[in-house]
Amino acid sequence: MSDTVAGLLQVGLLVALLAAVYRPLGGYLAHVYTTGKDSRVEHGTYKLLGVDSKADQTWAVYARSAIAFSAVSVILLYLIQRLQSHLPLSLGLPNVGSGLAFNTAASFVSNTNWQSYSPEVTMGHLVQFAGLAVQNFLSAAVGITVAVVVIRGFARSKTDRLGNFWVDLVRTVLRILLPLAVLGTLILVAMGVVQNFSGGHEVTSVIGQTQTIPGGPVAGQEVIKELGTNGGGFYNANSAHPFENPNGLSNLFEIFLLLLIPVCLTRTFGLMVKDKRQGYAILGVMGTLWAAFTFAATFFETQGAGTATQAAGAAMEGKETRFGEWASALFASSTTGTSTGAVNSAHDSFTPLGGGTTVFHMMLGEVTPGGVGTGLYGMLVLAVLTVFVAGLMVGRTPEYLKKKITAREMKLVSLYILATPTVVLVGASLAMGLATARASIFNTDSPHGFSEVLYAFTSAGNNNGSAFGGISANIPFYNTALGLVMLLGRFVPIVIVLALAGSFAQQAPVPVTQGTLPTHKALFVTMLIGVVLIVTGLTYFPALTLGPLAEGL
């Protein structure tokens, strides 16, 4: 069987698996957030937290709850790292330095999982599973709850109440993430992923040297890092490490996990707004863009760039031979389109245009299909912008899902769209302007050095977490700058989108007329794809020309 046929079959199987779970899981998610019944465990949790599960919150209270919860999470995760040597299962490792501890705490709480360190020689087992893995659950849950609030903003009318953050958070963890993670862990263990508390495994290398490879609760962390679109690996090699991702079957399953919830949330959206066609339209946009970027990444990697790679038949540098270029490109496209950041190959070793594809994919705003929750609410913001543009073209007040788009809503949409590019481009500019930051760049004599810096801040600002490499990121500047960019890139958009949801929820529904743009048909899908690409292109094109495009051309 040729590589092309095998690659196409792999993509086809992935799409078939997602299609099989789309209706049942999407429907189950909608049920979780609309039922009024609490389980005994949930009821006990609410009592412990002092929460009235029947008391809905305004968008402002909901936002304060999410921010406060995340702030406490940053502090606790920081302290766990700083006290590591005094904790059980530390494996004799020292305390994590203050700068790196801040960066890592900001990273995992913001669902970014950027890692400026080698996990297996920096973090003990307790920090890994009680600190990092716990935040993999909680940060993912926060993203999903915010998306649910945005859906409620469209579904509800004449109210300022959008749900209860603590109820949504507890239900997300207990009813969705934990059951799926337990099932996924068992599947990964069956496929060969490590799950133990071993301090290390002695192996003999091919040249006869003895090497110690640390063990640990890898499968449990692996499944939530993909399922929650987190991305932080137990090992420095991430999903390229055989203990995390041993074979082609586990590789496909991990890609399935990272796409699972973002894809199924589109059905949840359609069910909760009582128009399933709206969910299909959003899914159509996400799927089309994901397919286009997957094709582009695969094309640039299989065709190679230059005489050597073309003679070899593909660009295999930095890729695992057990996966090859097709599976590597599929993983790269999926992880940069979902804010996961996990990698099974070195993106820095991709061809210039192949690597540029991964950067541009993140620059779309992580909406294809995006992170758990973040992808959906990001795409809905862009849908509002698309309807507004269409309204200007025909000279009438635009509306989306029977809600008018007024000046207030458009101000919030504009702020949302500008927030992430601002922190990304300002951060990258500072890095290129400061001598201490430039000294960390290894490729100083080519556009690739700038591409590495641009990738780092794009990854941080969009809460992706993957890296090109090529820079020493564990220095005071990058630990601080990237940490701040991750926090701002996560929580500023959350506050803005919650305010947008509150604004829509207070409106009364407007009747559908002949002038209403149908937002479930091919015309709207095409317009929304155009808006996503044009907004991104106009924002980032100058930066791309200085890096990936200059290098590729």
C-alpha cells in the first residue's frame, strides 16, 4: 500500500469516527447543561463550596467567578512547583525556579501548556498528576463553560441570567471529562502507553550505552492533554515519545481525542438554540478550513523543499519513522487548529511553507475546530462579524439567531478580534527589539529565527502551547513575557465574550423577515470562511512575510 493511500485511509477513518460519535455525544453535552437535576456527588460538592446550584449569575458575576477560580489555580500550581522537593513522589528533583514556575502555572491554567523545560527531569510524579494533570481538567472545563454561556446568550431572551459558573464547572468535570478520560486511559494503556509510578526504566541503547527512561502515570495525563486540548506532554518529546504514543493506532486515537469535544460542541450549540442547522453550518466552516490546512501541510511535507528532500521523496527530518509525513502533517494540522499544542513531530523541522502553515493555522484564532469551548465561542464571534458585514452590504440592521447586532455588540466583537493579535504582535516585537531576548535565538542569520519567535508568541497568545524551538525560552524575559501573553490571551477574550453573551441575552427575539440572512446555508458558510481568512490575513500578513513566507520563497 502506498503512503498516499494509507494516509487517505487514515483521514477517512478519523472522519468516520468523529461522525459516529457526533450525534450521541453532542446530544449528551446539551443534556448536561440544560437539565435541572443534580447528582448526589454534585450536590455534596455544592454544599462544600457553599454554592446554591439554583441561583443563576449575571455575565459579570460569572466572569468574576471564572477569573477568581483561575487566579487561585495559578497560585496553587505555582506553590506546588516551588515546594516540589518537600513533597512525596518528587523523585529527588529540586524545587522549580520562580520564573519557570510562574510560566508553567500560567501556561497550564490558561489551557496553553507551553513547556520551557524537559518534564521528565524537572517535574516529579506528584507535580505532574496532582498539579499539571488537574489543571488539564479544570482549564478545559472553564473553556467549555464559557462556550455554554455564549450559547445561552443566544438561546435566552429578556434576562440577565446566564447560568452558574460553579454548577457548569462541576458538571463539566464530573459528567464529561472524567468519564471520557477514564475510558480513554484504558484504551491508551491497551495500546501500549505507560501507566505506573516507576522512577525509571534501564535500557541499553543501540550503541551499547545504558540509559534511564523515567516511567510514571503517563496514560492518564496523555488522555486529558488531548481530550481537553491542553497539549503538555509527560516527556519532552511529547507525543513523539513511544511511551506516550507507541504506534500508528495510538496516534490516530490521540488525534481523535483532541478533535472530539470541539467537533461535538457544534451539535450541542444547534440543539440548545433549537436549530440544528446552525450547528451544522458552524461545523461546515470548521471542517472546511481544517481540511484545507491539513491538505496544505501534507502537500508541503510530502513534496519537500529543495533537492535533498525531493530526492528523498518527502521531508522526514524531525518526524518519527513509525508515523511518516502523512500522520505527522495530520497531527500538526489538528493540534494547531484546536489549541492543543501536542506534537508528534518537530514543527521546527517542517519545510518553510509547511511550518508556515502551522503558524497561520493558529493565527486564525484556534477556531478550526478550536479548543474545547474556545473554538466554538471564537467562531460564533466571527459569525456575528460576518452577519454584520452582510447587513452593511444590503443596508439593513443585521441579526443573528433572532438577536439584533447593535453598536454595543460590534464594539465587543471588535475588541475580541483585536485582543489576541495585539498581545501576540506586541510580544514578538519586544522580543526582537530587546538584546537579551535576541540572544536566545539560535538562527540569527535567517528569517527562520524570526519565525521561531513569531511562532512562540502566536502559540502563547492563542493558548496553543506548541513550539518551533530554536530559542532558549527558559530565561527571565520569555518566562515572564510568554506567561503574561498566555494569561491575557486567555482571559481578556473570555471577559469580552461573556459580556457579549450578556448583551444578547437581554434582548427580545426579533422576527425573521425576507431581509434576514439565512445563517444555515452555503452562502453564509462561504462568507464566514472568507471573513476568517481575510481578518487573519490583514492582521498577520506583514509578520508572515518577514518569517515563513520570506524563508519559503
